[in-house]
Amino acid sequence: MAGFVWRWLVAVLWLPAAVVLGDEPVRLVTGSALQKALATSAAWSADGVTLRSQLQTVREQSGILVLRDRRTDPRATVTVDTGFVPRGVILQQIAAAVPDCGAVVTDGYVLVGPADRIGRLPVLLKVVGEQENVWKKLPAGRLPRKAVSGLQPEWSVGAEPREILERFAAECGIELERAELVPHDVWDAVRLPRQSFAELACLVLLQFDLQPVLSADGPRVRIEPLDEARVLELKYSVPPKQKEALQGVWQQRHPEVVLRWSAGSVILSAGLDLQADFVRLQQQVSLAAGQATSAVPGDSLRTRQFQLQGERVTVEYLLQEFRRNRIVIEVEGEGEPEVQRLLKAVVDLSAVRTKQPGATFFPALFGGHFRVVEVLDDRVRIGR
């Protein structure tokens, strides 16, 4: 199979003969790989492009799954020009280009939607995580193994959210109560990272201002309206280097609410929306820290070393592979018939079989087909 092997600033691409991967699904990044992808710097520019198209491009180029809350119009247009910044900042700016929209990060994906609502998702996930810990302590036989072992949820175009929950609850051996509270709606197709039923329920129900409540004595989940007044006591992990900045912005925003700090963590006793605001501020501080430490010269495409091995691959295939591995390549007039013809051409790889900096690698790779090959710190521009 085709793929990249990364060692520090050296990138080696191995391409087998006559292999086309254009129809393969993009592999999603989750957990620490998602955090790394969000911290990776890139540049982003869009002028009047739909939100749906922007989120799809992010996924194709980075493996980051960005979901859209049902209350946000996928046809909303996005105009941004970010410069060279972490991808997490890019997603924040894409979301901010849509009125009253924001973005929040979970362990498996990013959710874009109403700024005053989506911050609740990580809080609900933390709450059901504690409830699942109670489930795991039940006597053997009281809880079906799949109830907390993880699903790979997916559905096709036209799926109804109530049906989604009922189907996966039955698959996990979970009794779902008050499913009639979920209004009728029709959703796009999606394939989610592995997660528990309770985590899936949080994502679905949040979009209707509902929440799942797990029974303490067995595999039952009851759907309830969000309780915004209930005081929650939750613990969050905070890197030591971010403690001072987070404490400062929190005191400015909510001086009346005390944060209780301990080594590497903080406890907050507050209602749902204050908890959500804390998560929002924490993610903003984390993004700012990543942006401050990102070094363009040290990760410049001009100086990074590349090497490529393979046979009979087209320009189009190479573009797909580079973009899949988060290297931005802009093609002037990419949709024009003449350029499309050039993209189908087979590339001579003989000049790029040895390690060389990007400043010479990309002109050697694409120069036989395009007159302009401009290598910048954060992207490559090619044109006729």
C-alpha cells in the first residue's frame, strides 16, 4: 500500500506501481493522534466556500472528523485566510466565519455548531463517563459486554436520530426509555469513531437540548431534557504550563466562581453552562499555547527533506497523497479542462529518488508538467 513514513523532518513516500487509492476512505485520527493533528500548522484560505465543503476538505487533508450540529446550515458560506497556524485555530476560524457558530474538540472528533450550545458536549461526555464507571462495577451478567465496550456507529443518508438511538441501544442490549422525546429529523450519512452507546447518545441528544441518564442498577438509559440548573462537580486535567493562563482568563470572566487546583488538575463546581464555558476557555488556552510554540522555519517545506520511490503514478495521485498527509498544495485553475488533463499525466520520479529539501524536491517532481512551482514555508503553489 501507499503511505508516508515520517522521521523528524524527513518524509519518504513509497508508491507501488499502478495503485489508485482515490476511492479509499480517509483514515480518521482520534485520541492523541487527533490532538497532534490539531496542533500541526498549516495555512487555509477560502472565499465564499460552503461550510459543508470546508469540513469535508479538512477531513480529506488531515483525517480530522469535523461534525456539524443539526442547527447549523451546511450551505453557510465561509471566507477565511488564516496564514500558517495550527489546524485547531483554522477550525475555530472556519466556525467563526459562520454567524453564532463555534467549534469544540472531543477525544474522537470536532463538533461545529451553535457557540452557546456545543460546549456542553464535553461536559455531558464527562458526566456519562462517570455513570459508565458505575455500570462497570455491576455484578457479572447484569450488564451486556457491548454496552460499554464500544460501537462503530454509522448510518446512511436519510437516517432519523430517534431510529439511530433505538437501533444501537438494541445492538448493545440497552433499554432506552423516553425515546419519543427525540423530534423527527433527517440526517446526512456519517461514520463515527469507536465509542460507547452513552457517548453516541450525548452527541445525538445534545442537538435537541436533551441528555442521556444512565441507570445505576442496570443497562437502562433514560432520555431527559438538559438540566441547566443542576450543579456538577467535575475534575479536568490541565498541563502545568497552561495553569496560569487558564486561571487568569477564568478570573476575568467569572471572578465569583472559584477553581480548586491540585497537581495537574482542577475541580469546578458549577452548572452545565459554566462547565461548558470552562471547557471552551481551556481549549482556547491550549490552542494559544500550541500557536505560540509552533515554529514555521523549523517545519518549513523549503527545508524539510523529502524522498520518493515508486513507478507510474500520476500528478493527480501525488496531489491526493500529499494532501492526505497534510501537505498543502495549491493548483492554479485546478478545475479547468487543460489543468485536469495535466493532472492525469504520469510523473517521472527518477529525479526525486534521493533525499533533498522541498525547495528542490517539488520543482523536480512537478516541473516537467507545470511552468510555475513555488515552494513556500507552509504550502506549494503550482500553475501552468
